[in-house]
Amino acid sequence: MRIDRIIWGVLLLFIGTIFLLENFDIIDFYWSAIWRFWPVLLIILGINFLFNSKNSQTGNIISLGILIVTLSVLFVFGQKEPKTEDRDDFELNMDVDDDPEIDTNTRVNFSAPFLSTDSTKKTILNLTGGGVSFNLNGNTDSLIFATVEKNKSGFALTKLSTDGLNTLSFKMQKSRSRWSGKSNNVNLKLNTFPIWEMNLKMGAGEIDFDLSPYKLRTLNFDGGAASVTLKLGSLLPVTDVNVKTGMADINVEVPTEVGCRIKTKTGLSNKDFNGFIQTSEGFYETPNYKTAAKKILINFDGGLSNFEVNRY
């Protein structure tokens, strides 16, 4: 009996069942409440190594028994809301439409002012979150304007300015309640004057960005199980898009007048590049890539993902 496979199978079954019950609102599970039990995993591994060296059937049964008992205890403790200390987050121009203590329908607005000197500055946007649905559509007179609905985890917006650079960081803070399958909804608007560089980092979640009105120089995405839709524009001579994922669904739209080149390192991923010609192993180009005045360079790096690029 391969006890190591059985142990991993039981763990995956436990985690999957918890997420399924959460998604159907059958239970409320607080993952932060069970982290203090992590040394039990070391105990189970130690027993497994000790008895498996002698191929002991008794040791296998003991390891599996301890694991089942532990997971049963964790299932009970994980449904008890942990006590957390209150802390203040620095937020730039935060407006709360509803009482922030009520986490069901809270709507929080964030913004950073657009100054006269900002139009000549490069602007970096660092966006971080997990279990979040990000939507970018439209422009604003501010440098950035964000509306967060169902603000269960808390966000913070900061702005750092130097002579030629603005750096905006919009990040999800550590959850004050439970880590659940219910996502935060974040609607973003950006100013169209600056040249933008975007660094997007997220775990599970969804991104739907219409980037066509913005001067986008670089977009870097690093994520896990995410659904990403990007509509790119043609306002700069060169735009770089770098996507690194584990398991994700990536859909990118590029203008027909722009020359586009795709470089892939995608393992078992599915690739659908409509209107592109494969020039060599892992490289694809639009027919007008060499002659087009403006170019988009896309780099895909993913394990088991779906990558799709279309021209519009």
C-alpha cells in the first residue's frame, strides 16, 4: 500500500470538499483558524518515515488514522471565527459609502489625485489580490479611481512620487474575517495621460481589463488559477506583455493594425492564436509584424493553462 499517495489523496479530498461546501454557502470556513495545527503534519510525516523504512503495515494504519483524526478536528475548529486584532490601514483618499463594519454590502472608493506634472511622468501600478474580480474600463480625472464592493479583506492604496516617476500600489490586506470563496469586486478607472507600467499579481481570481484607451508600455501578470481577459491598444510604438501562470485561462485581444509577436513556454497548455503564423518552435507572428509601425510583444509562460490571442 502506497501510504504517501493515500495521505495526499485524503488531503486533497479534504481541501476540495471544504471549498465546495463554502461555494454553496453550506459552511463558513476560516483557514486562518487552523494554521496553528501545522506541526501535526510533521508528526504524520515522521511516523510515516519511521515505519515505512520497515514496510510496516501497522505504521501505515497509524499514519492514516492520525491524519483522519486531525482533519476531523480541523474541520470543527475551522468553522469557528478567529479573533483578530484591529489595525488601521493607510488608505489614500478613501470614501466609505456604507458602514465599514458591515462586510456584506460595503462599497469603498479609493483615489489618488492627478497633478499637472503627472502627465509627463511614467506611472507604475502594482496590483495585488487573491479571490478578487478586477475590472478596468473607462478613464478618470484622478490618477486612479477604484471602487471595492464586498470589501471583506480590506485594500490599501498608496502613491510614491519622484521627479519622473509615480508608483501606485493597490493591495489587498490580510483578511479580517475568513478566507472564503466569495470574491471582492474591484472596478478600476485610470487617467489616460500617463505612460503606464502594470504589475499584476494574484492567486485565484478574475481580471477583465480594457487597456485600449491607455498608453501601456509594459504589463506583467503573475498569477495562479485565474481568468484573464486583456484588450490591448495601439497608442505606443511598443508594448510588452509578460504572462506567467500556473493554471489559468488567458485571453488577449490585439488591434489588427499592430504587428504582434508571441513567444511561448507553455508545457501542456492549450494555444489558440487566430491569425498568427508559427515562425519557429514556440514563436508566432502576425503577417504584418515586420512592416507594422507599432508592435506588441507577448511572452506566455505557463504550466497547464489556456492561452488565446485574437485580433480585432
